[in-house]
Amino acid sequence: HEGMLYATTQSGYVLAVDTNSGKTTWRAHLGFHLWSSPVVVDNTLLVANCRGQLFAYSLADKTKPKQLWKLRIGRGGCIESTPVVWRGRIYVGTWSGFFFAIGH
């Protein structure tokens, strides 16, 4: 996204990496096991963890995302699927066996 790579790690970090320099400009620990891929929609970074939480970060400063909100989904089953955004809603599945739609 605009010269930045946003990636997650098994150890629980989400990273912002400058694609020109390879330098990590930002990192946040969101809990062990970040298995879903982060997604950028409308200058917002969405990241899910294995505690059943979904995080949104503003990319106004793409090198240092700022947390906008955090939402616990369902009973907290691991979110391994990558969030999908369509028509103003966020869709995500969890290991608890449920598929969730978040939004208006």
C-alpha cells in the first residue's frame, strides 16, 4: 500500500515495512498467533488475531499506523481468515465455527 508492506508474524506482531529501504518503521504486538493477512481498505489497516479480536488502524501516517478501534468478535475464536470488506461491511470467519458480518 503506497510503498509500505503490512505483514503479520507467528509471534504476534503486525509490521509496517518500507518497500524501498526494507526498514521496519512500525510494529505492534497483538497477541500470539497472527495467522490472517492484514488488509487495507480506504486508508484503514485491518488486522485480526487468534484471540478473536479485530483491530483497525488509520494510515494517515502510513509509516506509523494509529489504532482507531479494537473489537472482540463472538466468543473469541481464533481469526485465521483474512478479513474481507464489501459494501461497507467487514466479513470474517473464526475457529469457533461462525462467520461474522460487522458494519451497518
